[in-house]
Amino acid sequence: MTRSTTTIPFHDLTFVDDIPKLRDVDARLQKFLRTIRRQKQDEGHAAGKISEDDLVSSYELIMDSDRARIKRRAMRYVERLSSSTGMSHLSEENRAKLTPLRGGLPVTRVTSEHEADEIAAALHAEMPWMAPATEAVWHGLRASAREDLPGVRFTPLVLNGPPGIGKSFWARRLAHHLEVPATKIDATGEPASFALTGSQRGWGSAHAGKLVNTVLNSRHGGPLVIIDEIEKADEVQSNKGTRHTLTDALLPLLERMTAATWECPFFQVKMDMSWVNWVMTANSRQGLPEPFQSRCVVLDLPDLTTGQLRDFAMNEAARRGLPEPATDALAAIFETDALSNRRLSLRTVARMLDRAEALAKHPVLH
């Protein structure tokens, strides 16, 4: 099914195409003045104060001096509108990049608690061992529906647990079931705070972050942001010596009130990021500052059992439509001691599924 959406303003910008043309303002003011003077002339004529011979045509009701004064006022009006667009500091190229924001953006909403139940049930059926995370989201979705919010909201999540249990995969499946765009940031593989929010002048390379780019590219105001291994994010330093960390950059975005007026460092434009939802993964609570943890629900997740991995493999094989011989071969692996000396993880099982799927689709050679 296709989820319902609501369009939110998202910004307080005025785009150039929404500013009236100078000639249109000029014509409107002339028409207004002409209407007033014609009305006064008609009233004077009706009262006998103006004779028939003294009546003037509509064109003559406005003199050249009036037209000059109107033009000056129209120019000042259009100039003031142009300077209050919120984009006067941007280049033509960067103004064009913000065009997708014109008219506001849609956010996905859950229309009923029953719909929230269906989303949670589908997610739980795929990954039952992630029940604590699914339950946290479920409560948020039900509250969003109950309060008739424009979009879906749930408390930012930190999924803390061993590697390979499917934390990131669960987040991607959540985005799938919510039907919202998702973007993923690896906190260890790049300057994470820059990757998320972007950077402004004073840094080696100014650019927009993945958060804003996801919003612009998807034309959606409520994406799901997935941040992997957030506890390992390093701090970065600007050319001027200013230090920033990913968790510092996240603090205003994780609070709904401050996120509603968050300012993009690159575009220097305020945007409503309060409908963005967050799922972050970690292998340890160490390295997570208290102010950051206080804004999230931190869930400690256990390792997977072999039985849970087997159930996932069978369900995923069915979802992918693997033939019965391939499914039987996968099941046999879990029933033997072939992997007894190796630590099984969701990544291992995913590779097994990918291999089985590739072999199943491989043409038969004669």
C-alpha cells in the first residue's frame, strides 16, 4: 500500500518565481489609483459637483507624475521582497539547488493505530530478535496516529549490541515499511559531522550534508537517517581551529523544537528537520556522551542464536523466491556441524543467501 502524506512548509523562503514582476505591481497600483479617482469623479458627477463637460477619460485620470511615483514605489516594493527571500546571500547555482523545497515537502503519516500495528507486525515477522527496537518504534507510530500528527515520529534510537545482528538491516527494513527515503552514514569512514550536516566557509571544502541532500533529492521532509557505529566517530577541526563532533552536531537535530528551525551550515537557510527520524547503531555505550544519550532511547540488544539465524535465513529465502533445493541446502547447513567453529552472524547468513540466489539464477550449462 501507499502511505498517506501531508505537505509541510519546511522553510520560510520566498522563491524568485513567487515574487511579482515589476510590471505587474506597477499595473496593479495604476489600476487601483484609477479606480479610486473614477469613483470620486462619479460621486462628484452624481452630486452635481462635476459637470458632464468636466468628466475625463480613464486614461487621463492618471498623470505622468502619478505614473513616475507609482513606478518608484513598485520598484521599492519588489526590491524589498527580493531582499527578504532568505536566499539573497546564495549564488544562482545554490538557489537552484533549493528549488525542490518550493511549495513545501511531503512527510509520511500513519492514519490509524491499526496501520501502526501492521507496520510493527511486518517488521517483527522479519526480525523477531529486534523486538525491543520494533516495540519502541511501534509506540511512536501509534502515538503519531492517535495525536493525528502530520507525519510519523518516534524517539531517536541507539541500537547497542554485538556486530552482525542486523541493526542496520533492521533500520533499512523500517524505512521500507514506512515508505520513507533513508540515508546511511558510517561514523568511522568519513568526517561524520560534515557528512551529516555539511560544512560552511572556513572548512577545507564547503558542501551540503547527506541530510539536506537526501531531503532535496527525495523531495521528502521526513527521511530516516541511519548512522552506523556512532560511538567511534572522531572529531574534526576547521581551518580556524574549531572542533566539532558528530554527537555535537546531532544534539539540535534530535530535539524536535530545535530541529524545527535547524539551520543548514552550507546553505545558511533554516529548515524544519523535526520530521526526520533517527536510528543509530553502536557496539558499546562507551564513547557516547551523556547529553547525546539523554535525547535518545538506548537499547541493549543481545547476540543472535543459531535458531534465530536459521529462521531468518528461511524467511529471507522465501521472500527472495529461492527454489526448494537452495532452501533445503541452507537449512542443512544449520543442522550440521559445518559452521560450529565459526561465529555465525547476520552478515554471514546474508552472504550465504546472496550466493544461493546467484547460483539459482545462474544459467544451466549443457
